[in-house]
Amino acid sequence: MFLLIRKDVDYAYLQLCKAIMSGQETEEREYRPLESIKDNYPKYVLTRSDPIQHRNGIIHKNMPDLMQNGELF
């Protein structure tokens, strides 16, 4: 997991993984660290090409889409 320092909202947490849809165990492993953080800073899971999910306020994005659209954290 990475901690990003942002000018506009102070911090954001970032979890990178190739894919989370290979199984429930993988999904739990990738989301659990972010779910254990009890502050209100943005939390992201970035994957290669998984269907987007919403889980406990964690923002899931696919890296190719993020890069192609020029999105920022």
C-alpha cells in the first residue's frame, strides 16, 4: 500500500494489484488493509482491468482507464 500526499486533501491511500477478480481471497487481501484504516482520507484500489466495484467507500479504478482519461487522485 502507498500513501500519497496531495495538495488539495492532504493524503490518499493507494492499493495496487494486477487483478482482484481471481477469487474472494484475493479481493479480501487487497481491500482489507484499506478497510482497517479508520480515517476519512480517500482510499483507492487500482487494478489492470477488473469490473469496477464499490466497497465501503473505497474507490476502485482501472489503471488503463485512469491513464487514458488523464485522471488524478
